[in-house]
Amino acid sequence: MKPPPPVLGKSTAIFRQSGALRPGYGKITGVIAFALSGMAVLAVLAFHFPEYLTTPDLRKKYDVNVLREIMLVGMVIAGGLAIANLIRWRNRWLNGTALVLLAIAVAFGGHRVPVGDFPDNTPYIGLDWFLLDLLGSSMVFILIEKMFPLHRQQPVFRPGWQIDFTHFIVNHLLVGLALVIVNFAIHRLFGWLVWPPLQKWVGGLPFFAELFLVLLVADLVQYWTHRAYHEIPVLWRFHAVHHSAEYMDWMAGSRLHLFELLTTRVSILGVLYVLGFTEASMNVYIVIVGFQAVFNHANVALPAAFARAPLKWLIVTPDFHHWHHSSEREAIDRNYAAHFAFLDYLFGTAVKSDRRFPGKYGVLGDYMPASYLRQQLFPFTWKH
């Protein structure tokens, strides 16, 4: 691979590094300015080509005018931070590049790009989903990690963050392809199991009873699918990618092999489709599972009450899920549940330890390659 051009290399060198960003040198604010400016350029592209760069399901739910205001605020913050740093002559390459990106976004219309009618059935990538989730997740979960840190000395840009961020990008951009594959597989594999009387009964339940049921059913399917990925050697080849993360934070949960991502979604959503849960309960379920998937990997230590009975037997929290990612012997093939911890106690797979958190993460032997592409190829190339 050829090295990047000198100017680009200087401005983006910080993103090839790991470690704490020391305050007072313009790095923290420079990274924020660079990130917001880059997101502004991508957002402008999404406004120009919505039929190819936005997710149809999301288009129906968000208000474009609100997104324009959010984009404007982000551009103003980025410009203000970059200019302030340049005035003080701090990290001029990084902040200068942020201003160049911001100028490009403005030159191509900024937050005022008009959006007319466009076809709704074109192939697309989920650029809008990536931008919205990156902005929301980073703001929410980095704040939570700073308020309730497990490892206080662990920086935001900890070792290996680049690999997890690549997984995050690809998983979001390919959301369109994933949905097509998942929907096709669900209807082909599960369609014949649909029984209208059962769906009518499920759809007629009180909302909170239905929500509890959808979470319980989803977690039961997830538990056994997850356990299969651990106990069947050929499936472990794929799941080992997820377990190779040696640091836990809000990005670690994104490290997934695409095969596992697709098959797990087909398994869970297929069963939920057969049972006929209503759109309202499914929407809340998606929010809950999205939050827990990120939160339970986060660098977070909740108040000690969450580690005591009865809460520790009921709800999956970082205390519970971090053990699942430990490479310590007592934690191997344990703590599979995603929502309800009592499933592992019921099926005899809960970790038994007096400690709240493990001391080491990753896979035994540290055999996972350290690049996105090689991790995707790993299940087909590993000789063990």
C-alpha cells in the first residue's frame, strides 16, 4: 500500500495512532472539528443523492429540516474549533484539513441542498444510518464511559480502535444489502410456519406484555444461536472475530463477521416474524437491543447495586457481558444472554466468580489477524 500524500498524511496521522489525547495541544478539539467536517461532506453527498445513499425505512421516520439544523450546528462547531486552534497555531494540519472539508461541504450546498422527488426502489448504501448512529452513539456512550468508567486510564482511541471503527463503518453502509438478504431468507425459511391465529393472539396482547414477550423470545433465540457459535467448531471460526477485541468499549460490539451478523439476524427476526409481533413492539425492541448491544460492551462500571441480587440475575449489564468476552478460563463459553441474565442461570452457563469484572479480554492464543479484510477471511484460512 502506498503511503498517503504528505499533506493528507500529516492531517490524518492522528487517526492511525492510539492513546490518550492530551488537553492543551488542540488535538481533542481538532479531532472533533475534523470528524464533524468530514461528516458534513458525507451528509452533503447524501442530500445530493438520497436515492442511493439513504435508507428507505429511515427516510420515512426522520424530519429532513431537523437534520438540516443539526448539520448546520455541527458545521458551525467544526469551523469554530478549527479556526480557534489555527489562531493559536495548534495542530495546523489537522485543523486546516477540517476547514478545507468544511469549505467543500459549503461549496456543494451545505445544509441547504434541495431535495426533490426521487425513486424509492434503487440500490442503496446506508450512509445516513452510518452518520446518524455515529453521531448519536459517540455522543451518548463516550459521555457514559466518562461518567461511569471501568478502566479510567483507557483512552477513547485505545489500541485496536481503527479495526472496530472499520467494522462499524462497513456494517452500517451495507445495511441495505443486509436487509435484502435477511428479508429474503426470512420469507423463504420461515414463511411456511406462519399461523394466523397465533399472530392474531400475539398482536392482541397488551403492549407491555407483548414487549416483554418479544424481548424474551428474541433472547432465547439469540442465546441458543450464540451458544451454537461457541460450541460448534466451524461456527466458532466466525464468532472468534467478535471475541478478538482485547479492549471493551462502545465500539467493540461492532466487531462482527458479516456471516454471523446475517445469520443471527435471520434467526431472531425469522422467529419474531412467525409469531407476528406488532410494529410498535418491534420498534421498541429494536431500540432496546441497539442500546444494549453497545452499552454492554462499553467501558462502564455501573453502581454496585447492579452487581447484587436480584438485579444481577435479571438484566444483562456490562458486569455480566464483559465476562463473556474474557479470555480467562472460568469465563470461556459462559454468559450468552443479551437481555435477561436469568437465562444463563437457568441453563447453567452463568459465570461463577466473586469478582465483578474480568482482568483480560480476547481469544486464547491471540491468533486473530489485525486487519478488517483478514478477519473476514479468517474463518476460511485458519489452520488450527
